[in-house]
Amino acid sequence: MDCQQLVNKITSRIHDVYAKHLSYAGRLQIIMASVLKEIDKKCREFLWGAFEEKRKIALVAWDKICMPKKNGGINIKGCSKWNIASVGKLLWQVASKKDILWVKWVNGIYLKSEENIWEHIPPGDCSWYWKKLNSLKTQMVDWYQGDRYKLTPTGAYSVSRSYETMLGTMPRFGEADLVWSKIMIPRQRMIVWLACQNRLLTKERLTRLNIQVDDQTCCLCDAAVIETQSHLFADCQWISGIRNTLSTWLGIPILCQGVHDTIRWIKRRRWKQFQKEIVTTIWGALIYYTWQARNWKIFKEENVNKEFVTVQIQKEVRERLGMLNCSKRARRCQVLIQRLCN
């Protein structure tokens, strides 16, 4: 994946505006909010394939994207919050009175007789970075009990724990281990994740977004029904035939339900974890190729052969299992693996 264009935009923005005006401490630890927002914006646009000359719909909110995978996100770090969590280590060093030269200097110049950093009011003539650090205290005070950092058992500062605390209470995504399994191909994981969020741009969803759609019916079958995500991945005749063939090959019937409901069903089975991941991988590949067939039909006016899709999914699954066949988890599912690879 070529990210150089994105990196160049971010780098030039930082160099042009701030390089000559920040101290070493400022350059290392504190980045102005305007730059951080711009970086987040560029990353958001890059993720969804938007460019200056071409706008695209953000399928999922950025705050959701920045959640951990176990909470339904994809674990991209939001620059603004991550920067605050990183800067928080400086505050921790001051609160803990670490034996560091700059902390001694701060205590000698700014705090002096004040024992509590939380009650300290920075003087008007203090440095910019000291004012900035103090302005962030209100977001960090709950991380401490007195002067002790309480988010880790040892009291040692953790940027990751501070960042997760800033994200707040998040719902659990119990099927994250299956959706983000190493067996599934990365591009297929993303489509499955979007489908679990019900965020694929089906014709029905485009209509709800007030985007004109001339023909709202499913283009893959002759049922003459509105193209919804539920129809595409559960009721459509196109996917049904392939699902039945794959179920026979797998030796396990793949549930005829929506994307997320089927993965929930797999999660509840009393199977070994690796077997659950294999079944989810086959289901995820079917979701991916169904969505691809739909897009090719609409935008390229090409019909995708169902037999080709079946063979392609089987080939990909065999290749992925071959890469992981020596792992301990795979050895516990040798009967199923041999069935699929023969």
C-alpha cells in the first residue's frame, strides 16, 4: 500500500509552519491541535479513498474507527487523543517528582513551595509548553489518586491505558476475534467488519442517505426486491447456491442469516477456536465476493460466474490454511483441515 502521498502532506504541513518555532521538547511532545486535526482528517480521507478532487462518504464515524477491535473499531489511533495521552507522561513525571533534570528545573522555577501539581496555577510569564501542559491537567486528574497514577497496578505511566481511558466506556464486540482472524484475507476482514456495522452502501442505504438511486432492486437475482444488506447476504438466490456448495465442502451448514447474526451463531458453537475461525473465514470470503459481484454488475456491467467464486474461495482457504498448518491451534483441527485441503 502506497502511503507516501499522505506522509508527504503531513510532513510538509508540520515543517512549513512549526519547525522554526518549537523547542526540542515542544517538537517531541506537543503538536498544535490544528495540525493534529489535519492529520486525523487526512487519515480519515485516505481510509475511505477520498481526495481533494473527489469526495467520498465516510462509512463509519472516526470515533468508532479509533476504538480497539475488541470494542468494534479497527484500532487506529486518533492523533488528538493519543497526543494528549503521550503528553500525560510529562505530567506524571512532575507529579511523581522523578529524578530528571527538567523536572527538578520545573520544581525549582514554577512549583517551588507548592506540593500539588493539580492545584498549581501557571504564572502569566511562564513558557508556552508549561501553559499547554497545565491546560491539559483537567483531562488527566481522574487518572490519579493523590499524586499516584492509578491506571496501572504498579503506578507506572502507560500511554495506551491513558488513551483507552480517554475513549470512555465502550461496548464490547464479542466476535472481534473471528472477524479479525489471521486466516481471513485482510481485504475481506474489512468488508465483513463493515457489514457487521451495517455500513455497506447498499441501494437501500443510499436511498436513506438521500442519494438518488434509479433502480433499487437487487441486480444479482430476479426476485425484484429492494437491495438491502439482509437480502444480499441471506435471501438472494445468487449467494444461496454458493453457500450450499460451500456448506457441503465444509461439512457444516452455514446459517442462512445476516452477516453478524451468522458470526454470532458461529461464536456460540462448541467448537475449537481454530474451527470457528475457519468457518468464519469461508463465510467472510462469501460476503466479500458477493459484494464484489454486486459492484461489478452495477459499475462494470459484468456478470461474475458463481462457479468461479466457489473455486476461488476454496483456493484461498486452502492457501491460508497451508500457511498456518504447523501451528498448535491448527494441529487440533487436522480432520477438518485435511477435509478442506484434499
